[in-house]
Amino acid sequence: MSVVAVQGIFLFILIGTFLLERWLDLKNLRHSVPVLPEELADVYDQEKYRKSQLYKQENTRFSFITNSFSLVIMVAAILLGIFGWLDRYLDARTESYYVLVLLFFGILGIISDLLGIPFEWYDTFRIEEKYGFNKTTPKTFVLDKLKGWLLAIILGGGILLLITWLYQATGPYFWLLAWGVITLFSLVMNMFYSNLIVPLFNKQTPLEEGELRNAIEAFAGKVGYNLKNIYVIDGSRRSSKANAYFTGLGPKKRIVLYDTLINDLETDEIVAVLAHEIGHYKKKHSLSGMFLGIIQTGIMLYLFSLFVAVPELSQALGGETASFHIGLIAFTILYAPLSMLLGIFTGMFSRRNEYQADAYAAEHYAAGPLVSGLKKLSRNSLSNLTPHPLYVFFHYSHPPLLQRIRKLQERAGQE
């Protein structure tokens, strides 16, 4: 296949993906109802519902602008051969291929991030501020950026250097070793993320003794869940939106509550939300999700090993010969349609798991507090309560609130 044809494929994928995503955004934007279904009537009053629709519209318009900008930059980079030019510029000034690879991706990463900062700033300090969510200060925004860059250099650079070395040393079989390295890294990060990474950005403190901790421990003991680590994270430093999550494996597992969650929900509602999270653990959703991610990584690396040495891929991006680093960018573009397809199946798998976790919470605790808690979380984050089904199919990891409530009601009616 000619270089021009490959370049055409790249552009077709980029533009086609962009148009598909914008079409989904448009369908979702237009999918609004004048009156909410009966099950959701108490989530918003008329003014709050109108505000949620305006929030959806503003985010959709902003997404169109940011994605259009990214598309223009990427298309220009392909047509002008920017990747190949940067490769030749660095090659003439470095003797080590490993230094070249680190500089190549480091420069591209810095440029990409710098171009994105104005959009992130506007999103945080204009849109989120306008709708009452933003609690981030300019100082925190800048510090988060600097810490993110430091982590990218240490962790991202280290993994990139190791995988590059494996490719150079083992050739066509590098993908197996790279798969093992990435899997090990994922397991370590899953176990120690809250201990090593989160403290760089947020403060975590053990949940103090009192009514809430007693209620959580009582439920955990009732269902045989060995719970020692319950932490509160200062999410209110950045946003008023609330959350809770389960992290870690084995003795390192912990439940993390956002301080905003504690402020927004009643004790029984918080316990119901945590019952949902414990349901994920009991149903082994974390392990199955991790296994699924490992399989997807293996598939991606194997396909990458087949394409990386094809010279036309690197040449279509301005390179002179096949190279690992330009081939990686080329493969990322080619992989996008498959990634989207796998994302659809992953979303279906995730939404099924959410229903199961809801059912577990309803069976072992109560459906009422879970429903009321979910309604409050949706209300306080101005969630879109009526997303288009096709948009949900492509993008949602959780079922829409209406479907979750109806599933719980259906289950209660069967008992």
C-alpha cells in the first residue's frame, strides 16, 4: 500500500471518528423531554431542570470546540509531516536512540498539554465556576499541572524507556514481555495508588469515630466484608461534586469517601452507596474488570507488534523509515476504531456490573436509601437524566438513573 493511501486512511479514521462523536453529541443534546418521568420528578424542580439542560448544552458546545481544535492540529501535523521533522531534528542532535524516544514523546507531550491548558482553564474557571461546582484555586490548578508533569516524566518515561528497550532487545516477541511489564505495573498501581499517588494531590484522613463509621462497620460486619480502612478525601478542594470509590487489593483495599459525599447525603444513604461498592467486591467485578483490561492490553500490544515495523506507517507521518516511536503514533490512530468497539463492549459489561451491585445493595441493605442517595448525587452534579440511548450505548459506564431505579423497583416487585 502506498504512503499516500496510508495517510488517507489516517485522515479518514480521524475525521470519521470526529464526525461520529459529534453526531452522538448532537443526538444527546437534542434528546430532552419537557417533563421528567414520574420516577425522577423529585430530582429537579423546574428551574433546576432548566439549569441541568443549560449545563449539558454548554459542555456539548465546549466539547465540539476542543475536539475540533485537536482534530485540526492532528490533521495539520500529518499533512505537514511534523512527526517526521521532529524525528530528524532530534536524530541529528542525539546519539542514543533511547534519549531520542524520550525527547520525542516528551516534546510532543509538553506541546499537547500546553495547547490544552487554555481549554482546561476555561472549563474549570468558567463553566464549572458558572454552575457552582468549581472549588479549585489558580494555585491548585498550577500545582496539579506541575505534579502531573513530574509523574508523567517519572512513571510514563520509565515505562516508555523499558518498553523501548524490550523492543530493541527482543524484536517481534517484545509484546509478550511488554504485556507482562504493563500488567505488573497495573497491579502495583491498583494496590498502592491511594498510598503513593493520591497524597500528592489530596489529603486522606481516616473516617472519625461516630454514627457514620459505626453504621458502615456494622454493615460490613453483617455481610462478612473485612473492612479496616475507611478514608475521607478532601474532594471539596477542587469541586463540589461528590463521589466514593473502592480501591486496592487484598490487605491494601480501602473505601474512600469524598467529604462532599458526607456533607450531601444522610448516613443511611452513604451506607447504601457503600453497600453498592461492596457489592462490586463481592461479585468480583474489580477482578473481572482488571482481567478484561489485561486481555485488551495484550490484544493491543500484539497488533502493535504486527504493524510497528511496516515502513509505510511511519512514512505516512513524515518518517523516512520504520521506527518504533513514530510507529507507535501511527498505530494509535489505526487502533482508534477497534478501541471504540472494545469500549462499547466494556461499557455493556460495566453497566451490567452496576445493576448487579445495585441489586446487592438492595438485597443486603435497602433499595430506598440507595435510590434517594443516587438522586441527590445526580441533582447536585446537574446530571443529564434523559441521555439518548445511543449515547449511553457508546459512552456510559453506568446505566442512567432512570434505568437503575426501574431495575430496583422491578426487583422489589418480584420479591
